Amino acid sequence: MSQPSTLTFYHAPQSRSSVALTLLEEMQVPYELKLINIKAGEQRQADYLAINPLGKVPALGHKGKIITEQVAIFIYLADLYPQCHLAPAFDDPQRGEYLRWMVYYAACYEPAMVDKFMQREPAPQSTSVYCDEHTMLETVLTPLRNQPYLLGEKISAVDILWGSAFTWGLMFEMLPRLPVITKYVDRVCSRPSALKVQTLDQQWAEQHQAQADAQK
């Protein structure tokens, strides 16, 4: 099987793009890294706005096309490299469940966490995209009370995504420190790929802060 052409990954350290970089490292596939210094406002400059007009990271370039949005990048990468075994095949019975948890992160978890962080009054259950915070969280925690990963005994790309989501939720005290959450975070975020990205991000963040300070 021929390997896909080179990936170009646009990343800002210690941002939401860190988890997509962790996925790339977990997969151990080649990619070209483009660092974006958000401390210096590079995400709002014309060059990057041509990549993503919203000025957000991550972004992924492949075969002359740009993919944005965290979940889209996760699905794209895991399907692009099936030999990494991080996504169920299209005919696998777990494929639907896998997609469910991928989309649930963006469609339900993130809106709930943003409302909580901003101290906004949630919409009524009848119109809320996540029903209510308790129900939303219990729904995704239910499978993790009986198995180590969302799809069972084996880690998948969706766990890389949720492990990071729960890490940030705990860091900002938006999630309860339940054993089911903390043990899951430990399983996912102690992997070599996650530890490598944490180390690199710290180095890059310090460099970017120095660059931003020098421009003042």
C-alpha cells in the first residue's frame, strides 16, 4: 500500500491543537509541523487567516486541501492510516459508536463546558444541545465505568480526544474529580505520545512567549 502524501500540521503549543498533535505522535506517521505563535498574534495575520479564516488551530493540510475543526481532523487522520488501528473500519459494528463519541465531544461536551466556564445560564432542556450538564457527562462516563476505553478494551483515536478534554476539564475545575475520570485521564495521558507533546509544548510555549515579549 502506498503511503499518503505528506501532511502539514498547523499547531500552537498548549492549545486545543495539542491533542491532534498527540494523535499524530501516537500514529507515528510523518508530517510537516508549522508552529503558530498565538502569543504574538500570528493566528490573526493574513498568512494564517488564508489557512483558517477563523484564526483557530489546529489545521491540517493534505493533497492541496485544508481540514479544520478538531473532530474532522481526528476522523480524517485515523481513517487515512488504517494500519494504525485507531478507528473501526467502515463495516465494523463499532463504527457508529466511534463516530457518536467523536461528534458528542464537539456537539455536547464543549458547549456545556463553555457555558460553565463563561458562567452562562444554560438554555432550557427542550432547546439545549446537551440537555443538561449532569446528563451530558453521565452519558459519556457510563461506558467508562465498565471498561478502560470508550469502545472497550482497546484504545482508539476517540480516547486521545476525550483524555485531553477531561484533562483540561479537571485543570480548570469544571469537572468533578471522580475516579472514573481521573483513572481514564491517567491511562490516556500517560502514554509516550502525550508525554512527548507535553514536553515539546512547554519548550515551544516558552520560546513563543520570548518572541512575543521581544516584539513589545
